[in-house]
Amino acid sequence: ANSLAGEYGQSTEEFLRLLNEFPQCVRLQRQVLSSVGALGDTTRLRKTLHKIVTRAPLPGVEGSRDWIYPEPHLLSRYAAELMHNARLHKEAHRWLRRALVRGPLEGEVYFDLGNLLRIQNKAESALLPFRFAALLDSGSEYTSEAYTNELHQQGRTEEAIKWLQERVKKYGTGVGGTGPWITLIERLEFFGRPEEALDELRKARKLRPEDGELASFATSFFGFFGREDEAESALVDANRFGRSADKYLAQIKRHIANGRLEAALDTAETWRAESPQSRVPCDQVLRLREGLSGPEAALALAEEWHRQSPQHDMFEELLLGRLTGTSRAAERVPLLQARVKRNPHDAWAWRELAIELESAASISKGQQHTRKLSSFEKVVRRCGSVSPEHPVTLQLQAELAWLQGKADQAIDFAARSFEADSFRVEALARGLDFARGQRNKALALLPRFRDALARQRTQLEQAPEAASLIASHFGRAIAEGEILGWSKSAPGDPWLVQARAELLIDRGGGIDALGPFVPELEEAVRRYPIHPGLRYSLANCYFAMLRYDDVVATLNELLSISPSYMSAYTALADVLQRLERPDEAEQILRRAVARNPLHAGTHHALVDFLQACGLHTQATEALSEACTRIPNNMTLWERRIGLLLQANDLNAADQVSRELAELYKDGAYAQLIRAQAMRELKGLATRQQVDEAYRRAMDLNTEFFDVVDEYADFLCDQGQFSVARKMLLERRSCFSDPVNIDFKVIEVDRRARPGREHSTRLAGLLRSRPDFAPGWRAYFAWVEEDGGAEHVRTTVNHLPANLDEDVSLQCDKLALLLATGEPFERISNDWSQLISNFPDSMEVNLRWFEILLDRRMYQQADDVLQVYAQHGADAPQVLARQVALACLRKDRDAALEFSGRLWMHTGGEAGRSAYYAFNALKDSRFLSQAITQVFNMRETGVRIMRSAVMIAVDFTPNIKSLHSLLASAATEGDLELVGVVLGRLIDLHDHGHVLRFARSHADICQSNTGAWCAVGWAHFEAKRFQAAANWLSDWRQRADVELSNVFACVCANLDSGRFETAWRDGVDGLETLNHDNTAPILVRNTLLGCWLAGNVSEFELQFSRFGHLLLNDQESGPTIRAMNCALRLLQCEEAKELKRLDKEVKAIAQSGALVLPKPFMKTWDRVLLPKLTWWQRAIRAADIRLT
């Protein structure tokens, strides 16, 4: 009864009690073993089995036996448990021999013997036991599958197929004949014989037309191969003749394959109503509910089931699974603690609890870390006592050893974890991480992993991931060698072909390497037509070779076979865009969103596409739909609000951020997004409202440092440094580890009053807390900006070797030591070691390349680049460095070859690389040829990165070519390019052409902010200040206006004498727009506008608000000194000080360095003279007449 109610722990204890009373009861033995095994307590299972198999024999009468011994299959099962421990293999072998003596015709014993021999890497010896097992246990599908897999791995595939076909002839027509047919069909597909598999399935369907189980299998199998009519026909038979579980599962799969999620959910709910305590229908209902209504709805349903049956272990497991990865993940810990208290032998619950505690221990610091590490250690010990050989237990022991500083133990436990389960590539990854800096120990893991794969009887699905991981640590050559080693135990495995393809694509094989490999990949796709990874890799190969039509065909085939392969949709849409088929691209992306509305990446891809097409309204609508589908995805909300702000739709942005804050009233992150939006709402939100929003977010989560960090920055932007400092000190007590707060206080003080003393304070903090990675990043940046080399050497020695696996910090450290006089030889050795530890790190390799380049060590720089190229020879960053190297060697042909390949790249980093390449070309004599190369490629229709054209415009000195490009861009309607070209013409002082273009293309110049601003500057350069001010006056109505545009408007108003308008524009811009590098000079001109307008009270107010930004201005010193004098003048009454200020300002005005000196002095006199006596005024007037 307890077992039926899902209280497995309690039922197991009752069964064990009964077994102690009746130890010879075979039925009880079977039930106890089943119950203990279900809990995963392998230690208890082994002890129970040992007690059964070592009991004394009983007198027997059946079959004239004198004594009754434990059944052979129990001895075999005990041996199977011993196999998990390598040290017990000999003992397991002894028990198997005993089992064979007692039951020489027991198929299960031979099967376990075959497994033991395979584990011991004696594959050839394992074949015979597997054959005996398959023959003796002819009704067992897993023994037949094991035998034929063994034949296949030994290169005897034809023999395996023939044996399976003979088996079907013998057993496939009677009762229980479904299994042999399914095994034959699955093995044929596994062996790369898809057409034969389909033919056999059709034959089986004709011979067994009323076989519901076979019909259910056929529904899925035909569907995978795109045989829709046959799949639907099989589904009809499955519904007529199949068992409930088979027919419902077949229906659900068909509905999902056709995108009918609502129908699939209805079927799953009907199935669950018939079997309410069966796990599979419950899982299906939750998964489909999540797909249609989101994770919150699925979690709510799991909670409801758990409330209805609070002691049922299955419903509790479903709830725990749903809590994972949500904002309520912390609720897992108390649930798991209650569960292990209720059932101390539940191995799964102990491991899950340990995983949660490991996460907490790994991120904690100080005393809290000690306490959490102790709790984690206790739970890991308990895991070791109940399931010592479980791969997750071994992985947890590895993490514990690592946290305790025992690296060698951690490496060994990680290796044992993937040896116990070769699919655990994450265990290999952690083992390699633990061995960072110890190359020999890291390499020693590879043979152990290779042996683990050799023991695996299934396809090597983990091969692509494992190969990529190995390549990231040791390079492509070693990874390819490992794939070759894996292929010896898995000949013809499609996953190995995919692994090789991904290495060539991702690790710099280039077109030359891909060309010869593609036929092999195409053949693999023909042999394994429903293998989605192979087709996707083939599409990527075609893409790299610019065979876009083949990419489209391959991805369409992939989606017909695997319509849930979401990456294929975005890849296909990208290629269709390149082929200038935008309607089809949009259709594909919308189909993907409909297929899986909870896949956030697809929503982002659709929005990216719509934005690229200039369909901003549709992009906003798509994000609105995405937020409805996945309301708990904060990134989607942030992007939606950002799009509305870019469109200058402030009311809508305000409404959406309010909606989010209302939807998640208790969510700190949602309130943070609301505060961020309010900062951008240009007049719709006051500073007090923004302040309240930040404080609300801080109150909801007192340890959410991001809120505190942003709020402090907000206060500093307002010049409220003391308020920010006070807030930080008040919040310090809320944090169990206040190091972030301590650092932020130093950062605020540095913003308030820059100086080298803050680097010294930060150095002290880092010496006490060397594990604080953000502090190290800031320290290196501050020392580079402010100096302070005297404490660098003593401080950087405290930097841990692998802090957060952050290679940037290690690079910063070595670069700083080199800059402060450390011997180059020592830095070279240390950097070489760093490259050895992180061979695929672009930053480590390319930063060393730059240092060598600066020292004119061209050959050494080239060596670094060639070694790194195996990880990405065609990466834009590498091509850009190749351009630089060719320029330094005066090799024009090489420079233009590499630059031509670089322009073909697209993506986030490609633009930066193009800028780097142009800078290198600028310093050589090849710049004009490279610019011509870009313009010619664009003109001839070659698809090149957009950034290359824009950057080429910024670098070209040729006005005629710009005129031609401007005409072409205007004709094509490329507004962004028009704006860039007009801006460059302004830089080249060709304002006349800009104004002529504006007269003939007024609509274009108003439509693009870059063009609009360029026309304003053209008026300004032509001394047409009034026209410039009028042109730029509508800046508030523009969606993507920047502070630099407002600065242009303020300058025009000042020079046209509209001082009141100038300062009002300046204040509005500073209040509503993000500050950039023009902020200091805009503050200067805004204050100047207040002063020249004679509005001294406003001048004093705005100086108090924005005066701190003037500290960053290093260029316009005289005018700022004059305004500082003006501020002191307003506050001063002492005659002597007034005289000194007057003398200083007159000297600045007479020097010619003061902006608009006459109107400035007019306001100066108006403020100063009332403060002087009649005698002082007379003396001052006489001085002026004399000078």
C-alpha cells in the first residue's frame, strides 16, 4: 500500500523488516531488491544481495536436489553490482563463475560476464558470452542488441544484420514477435542502413497489421524519415490496437511533430486522467504545459499535484525538477532536507541536496564559506555512503576536493566520474579545469576517457562536445588524434564525423581543409539521413564555402526531418537574408516562433531580422508577443523597453516598464528594469521617482548588489557623491560579504575626487581579499590611468593563479608588470605558460601578439599567430592581425589578401577587427588600395560586412570617391551610409557639398540622425549660425539623438546670440540623454549660456548640478577658470577677493582664450559692480581707461 501511494522509502523499510523475518522467501527477495534499487542506495543493495547470496543452503526436495542454493541470477546480479568498482572486478568474476556452475544455461549470467569483459577492455573475449546470452535468452531484446552491437564494433556488421534477420524469421510471427522486428529495424538504422530499415518496417506492418505496439513504433519511425502518409496510417492502427501508453505516446509525438501543441496537451491530459500516478503522462503534461503557457504555469501545476499527494515521492520529484532554474530555486533545499530526513536512504535526494549546497559553497566567501563548505562536506559523505560509485557522487567528491585545495584528488574523482558514465563530458571538463597549468596531468585524462568510450556500446553522441573541449585545451591536432582513437571502438559512428566537421569549421580548418572533407560528410548524411547534427554540420560547411543554395536545401531537409531543431531556423533565415529573400526569411522565423514559443533565442532572432529590415514597429510587436509568451524572461522585457526608447515612444516605454513592475511586484530585477527605464524617460519621471524605484528594488532583495551598484552610479551622475557614499555604508550591513560595497565606496570617492590614493586604497582591499575579481579589473585599469607603480609589484603577487578562470586578469597582471620594469624574459616565460594553459584563448594569444608587435619582434609575433590559427584561422581578429603583420613587412599582396577575406566577415567582433586593420593600413602605404578594395566589392555586389564600408568612409581622404558613394547610397536609400559619408565630408571641410546635398535631398537628411547632424555642422562651418540653430532645434523629437548632437545645437545658439535657448537645450540634454565624452564641454557651454544670458541664479543652480563633470575636461581650461571665478564672485563679498577675481578674469579675457569674451564681461560687470563701493568702481574705471 505504501509503495502504491508513492511512499517508497517507508515501503522499502517494511519489505526489509519482512525479509529479516522470512529470509528464504523468493518473492520478498525480489521485492526488496526492486525497492532498494529504486532508491539508488547501492551500498544497501549490495549488502542485501550479499546477505542473500551468502546464506547457507537449505535442504531441498524439488527435482531430487539435496540442497537449495540462491538462484544463479542473484549471484550474477551481485557480481554486476561489484563491477562498478574496479578494485572488485576479480571478486565479480569469481561470483560469475559460481553462477555459471549453478546455472550454465542462464542467459543473464553470460550477459553480465560479457559486460565485465568489456569493462576490462577485453572486447574480443566478450563476444562469445554475449552470443550465448542472446541464444539462451532468445526473448530478450537487450541481449540480442548487445550481441549485434559487439559484432558491429568488431567490423562484422553484415553478420550482425543476417543474425537479426534470421531471428525475425524464427520469432517475428508469433506472440511477442514485435520485439525482434523493432530490434532489427533500430539496428539497421544504427548501422547506417536507413532504406533497409524502412523496408523491414513496411514488411513487419504487412505481417502484423493488428500489432498496436509495432504501429506505435512505426508512427514515430516513419515520421522521423518524413514519411507522413505512412506515419498517419500507422497512427490509426496504433489507436485501434495499441495499449493506452503506446497509443497516447504515439499521438503526442505526431501532434508535436506537426506543431499541434494544444492537441498534444489534450492527449497527454487524457492519458494522465487514466493513469494519474504514472510518471510518463505526468511528465508529458508538464512539458507541454510549459511549452504553451510558460514555466510558471507548469510549476503551478506541479505544486498542485504535490499538495494533493504531499507524501508521494514522484510528485515531489516533479516539483523539485520544475523549481530548478527558476527564481524559486532556493525552495529546493528545504524540500530535499525534509525528504532525506524522512527517507535517509534516498540516494537521489542526497545527491540533489549536495548539488545545491555545492553551488552555495563555491560562491561564498570568508566565514560564510567555511560554514557552507562544512555543510557540503557532510552531505557529500552521506552520498558516498549510499551510492559511492554513482558518477554524480564522484563528481561531487571532485568538487569538494577542489574546494579543499586537493587538486590531485579532484582530478582523479573527475576521471572516475566519466569512467562510471562516459556521457558525462562535464566531468572531463572539470578534470581538465582542475589540471590547468599541469599539462601532463591533463593529457593523462585523455586515455582514461578514450577507454571509457571504448566500453560504451551505444553511439558516441558526446563525441562532438568532447572533441571541442579537448581542442580548447590542447589544440585541434590532439583533438583529431583523439577522434581517430575513438573510431577504433566505434567504426563508422556518425557522431565522430560530426565531431570532425565541427572541429574543421570552428577551429580554423578553412575552405582548403573543408573541401576534401565535404564528400565524406555528404556520404555520412546519406547513411544517417535522420541524424540532425550531421546535416547541420554539412550546412555549416557549405556556408563556410559560400555555397548558400546548398545551405538552404540542406537546412530545409533538416527541418523536414527534425522540425524542433531551432538553430536550423535561425541559420536558414540568415542565409535567405544573404540571398536577398527577406520574405522567406521572415516566414521561417515566424514558423520557428510558432513551433516553440518558449525559445527566447528565436524571438530575439526574429526581432534582429525585423530591425535589420527597418521594420521597427513589427519588431516591437514581436517583442510584445515574446513577453506575453515568456513573461519571466527579463532580457526580453529589457529589449522591448529599449526599442521603445530608441523610437522615442516614451509613453509606451513608461507603460511597458510599469506593466513589468506591476506583474512582478516582488521581483527585484523587474523593479530594477523599471528604474533603468525611468532614467531614460526624459521628463516623464522625476529624480525622486527614479530614486524611489531603486530603493524599492533594494528593499525587495537586500543582497542584490546590481541594484545598489546602479543606484550609486545614478547618484554620482547627479553629483550627489556624499549621498551615494552614505547609502553604500548604510547598505553594507545587508550583505553577508560586503567586499562589493567596500569596493564601490572607493570607486565613488575616486569619481568625486580623482587621485592616485584610491589605487592605493584598492590595493589594500585586494591584499585582504585577493579573491575579488572585479576589484582586480578596476585596479589594473586605475593604475594604467593614474600611475602608482610603486605598489604594483607587492600587490599583484596576491592575485590567485586561476581566479574565476579569468585569463584577462592574468594578462593584465603580466602587462602591468612589464610596463613597470619587470624583465622581458621573465614575462615572456610566464606568458608562454599562460598560452600553454589556455591555448584557445584569443585574448591570451592576441595580447601577447600585440606586445611582440610593439617591440618589433615580428617573427615571434607571427609564430604566436600561426599557433593560435589552428583554433580560428579565419576568425576576423586573426585576419586583422595578419593584415597588420603584412603591413609591417611591407607585403602589399598579403595585406590585401587578408583584408579581402576580413571584409567578408559579419558579426559582433568583425567591425572591431576591421577598424584594427584600417589603423594598421593607415600606417602603411596600402590604405588607399584597401579603401578602393572595399568600395569596389560593395559596388560589384559582393556581400561584405557593413562596418567595413563605414570604416573605409571614415578613413578615406578622397572627396571625389565620397561624392560618388554619397550619390549611390542616396539612390539605394541607404540612410545610415548617407549620414556617415556626410559626416566624413564635414571632417574634410567640404561643407559646401553637404549643404547642396541637403537642398536636393531634404527628406533624406531629416530621416537619418547622422545626416541631420552633419547638415547642422555644415551650416555652422559656413558661419551660418542662425541656420544651424534652426536646423538642429528639433533634436527633442528625434529617437536616436545623442549628447553630441545637442552640443552642436548649443554651439550654434551661442554663436547666433541665442543664449537663453542655448542653456535650456544644454540642460535638457544633460538631464535626459546618456552622458558621453562630450558631456564636459556641453556642461561648459550650458553654463556659459546661463552666464551670457545674464541668468546668474540659473548659472549657480546648474553649476551645482553638473559642475562635477567639468573635472573631466582637460581642453578648455581658460573658459572653465573664468566660470569658476564667476561662481566665486556670486558667493564673495570681500573687497580684496573681488579685486583678485576681477583681475584674473580680465587677464583671461585679454588673452583671447575666453569664448565670447564681450558678452561674458558684460554679465561680469553687471554682477561685480553692485558689490563695489563708489570709490572702487571709480578706480576700476580708471584702470580700464588706462589699459
